[in-house]
Amino acid sequence: MPMRHFRADKGNVEKAIKRIKYAIKWRQEFGVEKILRAATNATSDEEDDNDEVEEERNIRSILMHESSPGKMYVRNHDKAKRAILYMYPVRENTNHPVHNILYLVYSIERAIACTEKNGLEKIVIIMDFKDWKMKHAAPMSTTKQTIHILQECYVERLERAYITNAPLIFRTFWNMVKPFLDPVTKAKIVFCSSKSGVNELKKNFDEDKVEACALGTGHLKPFDVDEYFDTPFDMTFDEK
């Protein structure tokens, strides 16, 4: 963590230390370790009930429900062996502000775990906006919280975010969101509707390992929530 913050703050030690302390405090208050424990340690119905077991069982249930339509999950890696976190906003199934963020944090943590096993730190995100309309836009409060978490709580964890199949109406939402992005994060966002964006996809991904939204040509199996949560935490969905 220290070196990531040191790089992000361009050697400003005082600022880096302040942001490190903030990130540590946020993890403790948000209960990141509790979320991961609940997600990876399924409890049986026969297990003795107590408050902690019941809470973990409830968290896992929330995560699985949020995950069920396949709106966000980790699948395969880019050519550099960074884990790919897919996001499909059209598949949103709850619009629950707390549960949405809970599942976002779980997903980021899983992508990081699937990347770190390869000796790397940064993840890539592919956000597909096929069939997206303004009615699919997340509440601005949730959007701002998502940006804050990515920029302040997971400093230097994002390599690139690729936006695919964005319709013209997306420009309206994008213009609303841009002011909340810092210059570093904004520079990491690639719109893949242009020729240069398509070339970025071809350069950084194996077409047989990515989904169709990123020009994938392989016949990848559909997402399955039970299989996803039964897979070890540091393995992506459908990882061979």
C-alpha cells in the first residue's frame, strides 16, 4: 500500500500518509474483511446460530443476489495477466444503494486477488453499455460513491477502464460524471467506439478469452452465480 500511494501522490510523503490512513480507516469502518470472510466461508443451516454467523450468512446472501444477473464479475485476464472486472449496467437488479456498494467492494477485492496471484497490482475494467438508456443510470449518489471508492480507497489499483457499446445518450450521463473524476482516473478511461479504442482492445486482450462486448470471438459459457461463489476467491469465473 505505501508505494502505491507514494506513486499516486508523486512523492508527496505527507499527502500519501494521509491517504493511507484514510484507506485503512475506511476498510475497518466498511468491514471489508468481514465481507470477504462472509463471501468465502459459506455457513450451513445446521451450523450453530449466533449473531456473527447470521450476519455473515446475510452478507453472503446479499452478495449472491446482487451477483445473480451477471451485472458485475471477474472473468479471465488481459494479455499482461491483470484480472478483468466486467460491468453490465443494464443488468442492474436492485438499485439498492448500500447493497450495490457492498457488491462493488467485493468485486474489486476479488479482481485484485486474481491479479496479485500473478505478481501484479492493477486490474482492468470493461463496462458494456449495450442497450443502455438513461433509466439504467445509477443514482448520482451511488455513482459518486463508486468513484470515491475507486479513487481514494483503491489508489493505483486501476490500469484501464474500457467503455464499450456506449450509445449517444450516454454522453449526457458522462458529462454529468466527468467533474467527479480526477485527471489521473480520467486518463485511464478508454472509449472503444473509436478506431483507437478498438485497437486498444485488440492490443491488450486475447479475443478468445474476452466476452463479445470486447470483441471476443470465443464461445464463453454464461455466468453462473453459484459456480462463481463456489470458485476460490483468487480465481476468476470460468478460469481454466
